Amino acid sequence: MTGINDRNTAIVDTETAAAATAAGNAMHELLRELLPLPRSITGDGVRQTLAALHMRLPLTTSEIPSGTAVFDWTVPDEWHIEDAYIADMSGRRLVDFHASALHVVGYSTPVDATYSRDELEPHLHSLPDQPDLIPYRTAYYAPSWGFCLSHRVRESLGTGPFRVVIRSRLAPGHLTLAEAVIPGATDDEVLLFAHDCHPALANDNLSGVLVATWVGQHLRTRRTRYTYRIVFAPATIGSITWLAHRRDVLPRIRHGLVLSLLGGPGRFHYKLTREGTRPIDRAAWHVVHATDAAATRLPFSPWGYDERQFGSPGIDLPMGRLTRTPNGAFPEYHTSADDATLVTAAQLGESWLTVLRILDVLERDATYVNLAPYGEPQLGRRGLYRTTGGHQHIPERQLALLWMLNQSDGRESVLGIAERAELPFAVLADAATDLEAVGLLRRQTDRAERVVSLSAPAPL
């Protein structure tokens, strides 16, 4: 695979600022288009979203029938909603699904009746501490119905009676999975996952979906060592369904990231894999910490997003999670304030670039052996060192060459040397490429990573 990971085929371009700006602007434009779609864990809102993504990144979809057993779960019936409202007796809509998809509790069963205020009250959800915001609520697995509304509107409703209508349908259908596979020089895979089931929420979940899509677009223009698999599925039931149906793929996954909450404000947070010491943990934290010294590294916890499914004991894939401010830690989380003004093009672009830099580390990391280990080799006659001496300031480039020569004894990779030298990974990787080109370093074969084996079907 000579040349696959040299600087000419690096994932990250040199003109990164302009590229991140362009990517961020394009993502934000599509975000505004997709935001109104009524996504849920099943249904046409998800399919419409995936159709829009398919125009930017070729996707293969799979429709898993309702009632299918997936490990300890069952794929639910498909939910469709056409209309929903609470109206006074003159017909004036006080709460209207068409004003915001958040107004209806996800998976609400059909209703068409007249209710008093007391009868309606148990079916209402609001946030007294955030009285102007609409909350996001769901009832996927316990049949019920409800409306979400701002607390100010709730307090102003009056005593009724009210006409309450939810035109929805729950019936056998399918759960939709989608993935893009971008072939590399090897069958070893990097998995990127984003959940696609939340309606009218920009940061959670459209930001992760869009960053994953634009990362895939970029990867298609590069020659890579790894094969990349980008998966879009609803949270929890979607990742569980994908894992149950793609067990043939799992032994090939060497690294992975769950992507979410990447468009809002706040510093980056990287959540460790279940094991906590996988190569993706080192690569992601090196990049995130170099981007922002105040970034946060979170321990693994079986709470959060789909990293807990990929990190379940019978699966145990090397999947970390990248977010900005994590779930539940910002006031707009799961409310109508998670809108297109919370997410900015600049934040999306920076997140896109950060993911690419993490993948660049995975792609270019390697272990080398110094072929001239007796003293420091003469770099000047090889065109790798400046021609005058006596300088007080040592350029980063020269330090990288010296660090690579000194530490390349076949035991530590470029990433480990970058961590010890406190130098950017890309500078050291470029130095290694140049030293290899003049015969001073030899690349070792890639060290095998421990991977999960699911050759036998897991019990259901």
C-alpha cells in the first residue's frame, strides 16, 4: 500500500479554513430544508430526509419489517401523521402540528374527540422553567397520545371544552436503515454513525447527520487505507437493528465514532469507548485536545446515544462519541430552541474538519524503524535540514524530523511520538513520509487490532 497515506493523499487539505467555511455553509442550507420534516423512528419523514442525503452521498437503504426480532427488541409498527391540533369550539387552533412537529408526542395514537380542560390536562407536556419553549416527547413503546406546548400557551388555554384531533396511523410497515460504503485499499473499516429520528431539532440530530454526510462526500474524493461505512438509523432501535442485521460486517470494524450535537455552541466533548484505551480514543482525543485545550474527555457510560449499543458487552466495538456540549447539558436540548439559530455554519464546518482530522490520524498513523540509528543522520545532504546553523529558534518541522528519528525503534507509532513531543500529528506524519522517502525510516506492518467476533448468531 505504498503511497496510500502520504501527504498527497492525506484526508485533510492544506486550505482547511476555506474548505470548512464552504462545508459549513452548505450543511446549514440543507439543515434549514430538512428541519420541518416530521422524523420519527419510522415513517416517511425519515425516508424524505434520507432521500435528500442521497442526493449528496449515495446511500443504500434497507427496510426491516415491523415485528422483526432484533436481539431483545422487536421492530415496531410504522407511524404516520397527517395532522394534529387542539382547537377551541370556534375552530381556532390553539396548538397546531403544522406550526411545529414537536407539538405532537411522537407515536401518538389517533384521537378525535371533545375534552374538558381537566380531561385534556394529563395529555399536555410543557416546561414551567422554560415557559416559552416547546418540549420534545415520545411514546414509542407504550401506546398513548399527547401534545407538547409552551407553558405560556398551556396556562392561557382556559377551561374548554376543546376539539382534540390527531390524525395518525400505526400499522405494520418498516424501519428504514441507510448506509454509504466508501471502499479503501483494505477491507478494514471505520464506522461512522448518526441517528436520524428527531423532528424539528437542529443540533440533535440534524447536525450529526449532516456532518457525517459531508465527511462521506469528502472521503469519496480521497484514496484511503480504510473502507468507510457511514450509517444513518433511528436512535436505539435503529442501531440495535443494524447490529442484528449486519453481523457479517462487525469483525471488520477497526475504529468508529458516533456523531451528534455537532452544530451547537460549546467546546468539544469526546466520550471514550467501552474499553477506553482503543486507538480511536487516542486519535480522537489528540485531535480534539489540540483543537481546544479546554475540551473535555468523558469516561464511557451506558447512558447517552448509540455508543452504548455499540459498546454493549456482546458487541464491544471500538466506538467513541464526538459531540460539542453533550446531551442534557445545554438549555435548548430537546426543546424548540434547538433550531437553525442555535446551529451555525461555522460550528458545523469546524466539526466537519475535526472529524476529518481524527480520520487523518487513523489513516496515517504507523510505526517506523530508524535505518540509521547510530547517532543523528546528516539531514542536510538529503535536503531535509536548513543549510545554516546557530539558530536559537528550532522550527517545528526540524523538531518533527528529529523526534521521528529518535523515537522510531519499532515500538511507538507516529501518534505516540506526537503525544510525547507535543507536536501536531500531521507535522510528524509528513516528517515520517519524507524520512521514509530518503531511506532513513522503514514502515512496519500495521499492528493487528483486537476485533469482535460475531460469526455465530447472538441469542435473541
